[in-house]
Amino acid sequence: MSAFLLNAWYVGAWSEELGTGRPLARTLLETPIVLFRQNDGTPVALHDRCPHRFAPLSRGRIREDVIECGYHGLSFDRTGACVGNPHANAVPAAARVRSFPVIDRYSAVWIWMGEPQEADPGLIPDFAFLDDRITRRAVRGLTHVAASYWLEIDNLMDLSHIDYVHNGSIGSGAMYGGKHKVIQEGNTVRSNWWCPNVPCLPNFEPEIHANGRPTDHWLEMRWDPPGIMKLEVGVTLAGRPRSEGLAIPQGHFLTPETRASTHYFWTISRTNQLDSPEYDQILLNVTRRAFEGEDKPMLEAIQREMASGDLWAQQPVLLNVDKGAVQARRVLDKLLAEQDPPEQRSLEELGKVAQTAS
């Protein structure tokens, strides 16, 4: 079975990573990609490989909305067609690279790695809160993890690990008596935690002003395949409506680099302290400590221990807290098994189809 779902949207970069006039190289689904912007801001994604001598196009330069190979000067437009050959008046008919559908949305550049005609922007799940720049403020980051995106999905769908992996940082013991509920709606899986009558989380105390009073705490995760996740973390005084408390929605976007490494794009939005760069830095520091100093070493250790990466082949002992992660794995397993065509064409073969069609 293929390792990656091809007909799906993945985050390829944060929008601010792509500036006009400079290429960005990134390996996605074991395929080298070069991303850049045209002068009007339109994002472009091409296979990062010149068809002449296979030099990475990302080592070249952007000129007049085309990318020029840094080895022999062939240039390619946003469709992947060669539009310039400094060595002759004509371009070789076979001089073409694969282009990928891309779209700017929710402060991210999304890329479709499968059949271009199937790329429907309406399939990107809703993260509208990231577009609100009036009543909200967001911080973002990108963490490279030397572990499979499957393990990242497991980690985020099973938040019971917080009180162990994050003991002393964002863990507070609130999860011990929490109630866990998993809901599946089509291919969407929700893994929700409700933790009533617990001490206020330290990070929320300045806003909630619990002053020792108990609080109700919730964590609600929405997963859409292949690795698009929205988490809302909230706290309110015990027994009071959620609207009286504080909720912090987050985006967690997992894009495989290889079968055993992941680009982990994360963003956290808030409605408090909107004009405080200092608070931005506090959030970034807390988040990086949790994701990079605590989650990352654990997941990378698990990846090394598992070697093959096939969870089911390892015959894991499952606990009741695994239900959300298991449901997500089953959905993704099903979609990968159904991936059309059944012979599971590679990205390179899809590229040949795209070139022939154009």
C-alpha cells in the first residue's frame, strides 16, 4: 500500500515563507518541490528538477515570473513549460517539469500532490479563524520531526500524553479524570476531552482569574485526512458557560517529508493581548518547548525503536485512550487502499501523465 495519500491537500509552506524573487526548496512526500511567487503574489510549485541535467531548480533564480535553472539557464513558467533556452532559438519539446496546484489560504500555501484535475480548493477544511486579523492574533511555527506523520497523528489524537510528556510545562494533571469521546463523521474524526472541576491551567490564570477556584477544561481535536488538524483548548470557571471563559484554537498541519520524517506546521490563535509582541514570544516559547523540546524527542525515539514504521506489524497493546488515533489510522488506511488507480502510481508517473495531458 502506498505510503502517502496523493489526491489531498497538504501545507507546503507558511505564506510568509514565500517571497517574490526567491525560490524555496522543500521535500514533500519524498518529492523535491520548489515554491516561489510571481510578481502579483501568485504562488507556484514545480518539481525541483531540471529535465536537462537534473539540477535542482531551487538553485537558480526567479526572473520575470519564471524560474531559471542555475546550471545552464533553461527557464520554466508556472505551468512547468520551458519558455527560454539561451543556447538556441527553440526549446526542446521534452523540456517540461511537473507543476502542482497550489493555493494561498489561512496564512498557508497548500499544495495538491495528486491528479491536478481533482484539486478542489473546497476540500480544504475550515480554518476561518486564521483569517480574522481584527479580533484575533496568531503565532506560527514549523518544526521538522524525524518521525513518520502517522506517529504525529497518533500523538495529537491521543492528548492523554500531556500529563506525562509535558509534565512541568503545559501538563497540569487535568487529564487524569478527563472524559474522552471520539466521534466520526465521514472521514473526519474528532477526539474530544472534557475535564471538569480541575485547577486552572497556569497559562490561563491571567485571563480566567480563578484564584484557586475550580475550572472546567476542554480539548477538542478535529482530524481530516491526511494530516489536517484543528485543536481548541479552553478553560472556564467550573459550571459556567464556555463563552465566559477563554478558548484558544490551533491549527496543526502534518506534511510528510519522507516515510520517516515530517514537516509539522503549527499555529495558535488568540483573542487576548492583541497588541503584545511580548505575549507572542511567550506563546512561541511555551509552544516550542512542548513541541520541540518534549514531543519531538519522544516521537523520534519511537520512530527509531519501530524501525519499519508499521504500527500494526508491531502488535501494539491498545488502551482506551487510543480510540481517536486508531479511528484516524483506520480512515487513512481505507483511503490509501482505495487510492485510484489500484496499482498506486508514483508521483513520478503522475508527473508523466500531467506532462502528456498538457
